[in-house]
Amino acid sequence: MRTKLASFLIFLFLVGLTVKVYAETATVKADGSSTVFPITSAMAEEFQKAEKGKIRVTVGLSGTGGGFKKFCRGETDISDASRPIKETEAELCKSNNIKYIEIPVAYDGLAVLVNPKNTWVKDITVSELKKIWEPEAQGKITKWNQVRSSWPDKEIHLFGMGVDSGTYDYFTEATVGKEHSSRGDYTSSADPNVLVQGISSDANATGFFGVAYYENNKDKLTLVPVINDKKGSTDAVLPTYDNVLKGVYQPLSRPIFIYVSIKSADKPEVKKFVEFYMNNAEKIVKEVGYIALPKTAYPLGLNRFTKRMDGSVFGGHGSQIGVKIEDLLQKESK
């Protein structure tokens, strides 16, 4: 009986010790974009290994809009964002006395996908994407031949990111011409993996999300080249590494970001993580399947953090099309 009691007391002691150590472990809280999530998650994993468990990094998946709501209420240290902060979000941060540092971490190409059984869509124009996705299309554009007459008289089934997603905001700005504006009769999700499953199991499906999720599911999806006919182009372009980096894949290329609370930036654990993030971004961004920024951009981003340069280089206006982030950072650093 004494042996059992002693064992139980030792067990309670060890549990209490574990809880105490866990509670005292410094924690960095990140949340936000599903597009940036794989980068920040990979970065957190490598960072925690390097720190040998002394610092934890938690990474949530609330979408860009949901992430900014938490961030601007002071609930997180870092907000992952697949578009620049909007005016309403900046006002929320201001009302809660949350100042922030905007740091670009990668480029992303928004991929347009169809099911592998779709044999007719060899390319698509920006005008056709607008015809499919604009609010006026709801209940009217329901078949493929209504988009292009040579396509079959088959139903078109749409899949896309949810309305809290920065990817949704950017896609609608780039195709429809107005951020956060689209038809509502499509299957939406904050998780691109759900969309992968939907498109890959429906021969008449099409949808959009960040190209990295296509790279991880090439055997299940077909990537559609996009023609930027709005700018007079006739070239069908894929979101390859070079095409995105050189600005050829337009208008569906964009920079993606982390936002760091200035209040949090003074915490040793947050400072360490952000510095690790920027010093390892080029390598890890490529490993995850995204397009790394030019080498000069990462030191400029780190400089923004070191100098605690608050605010957005986009002026708090949300998505902007055709922007080269390194040019903006270079101007700001002068």
C-alpha cells in the first residue's frame, strides 16, 4: 500500500513539475492566413528545434481577416496575412493602441484549378474569370459554354477561399475589379485542403487558392494558365517560380506578410523568432513551395523590424495589384 502511495505521490510531483515547466515556457502566438500558415508553421518547427524547447510558437489558422481581428485586439503577437492590412483593420488596431510592423516574407501566385478530367480548359482569360466570379454571375453563369462557347454544355461547380481570407480579397480585386466582391453561390472554405478535395472529386469543378497547395497536390488537380487580356496580352502564363518573381504572372501574383505587434516585439522570445524568421526565410519559403523574395528584400524587412517601423507601406488600403514589394521597401529605407 505504501509503495502504491509513494508511486502515486511521485507521479503527482512529476505532473506538477511538467505543468510548471510548460506554464513557464515563453510562448509566441501567431494566427491568420491559411496561405502564410505553412511558412510560419515550418519556421516555428525549425525555431523550436534550435531553441531546444525553451520557446514555444503556436500558429493558428483564422484566415487573414480573422487573424487581424485577434491581432488588433492584442490577442496575438504575430498576424499572418496574404494581403496588406485594410483601413478598417488599421482603425481597430489604433483604437486598441496596437502598433505594428509589416514585414513581407514571400511571393505567392494564385492558382486557378480544374479537375484532371476536365479536357476543355487549356487556358482562361482574366475577363472570363470575371465573368464566372462577379456578383452578377450568381444564378446566371451556371455552365461552361456560357463562359466560352467552345466549352461544353456542362454545369460549372465553383470552389474558393472563404470571405475572411486575404486570398479571396486579392482574387476578387484582381479578377472582378473590386475587393471582397463576388458571387456567393460557391463552395467556400478557409482551408485550401478542403478545396483540393472538392475540386479533385468533381469533374466539372474549378476554383482558386495559393499555388503552394497545388504543388502539394499535383496528382489530383490541373493547373490552368491565365491570359491577362485586360492588359492586351495573348500569352497563357502559369504561376511558376520565375513567372511570379519576374512579375509575368499578372494580375494573380502578390506578396504575403507577417505583421508583428510593436508591444510584442520587445519580448525576447518574439524578437528571437522574428529575427530567426527573416534570417531563414529564403531557404524555408522555397522548401515549403512558395516563391522567395529577392535576396535584398529580407534585410530590408529585418531593418523594418529592428527600427520598429510601424504602419503599412500600402497606406492601410488592403490589396493592391502588380506591386513589387522590394521596390516599396527600397524607397522606404532611403
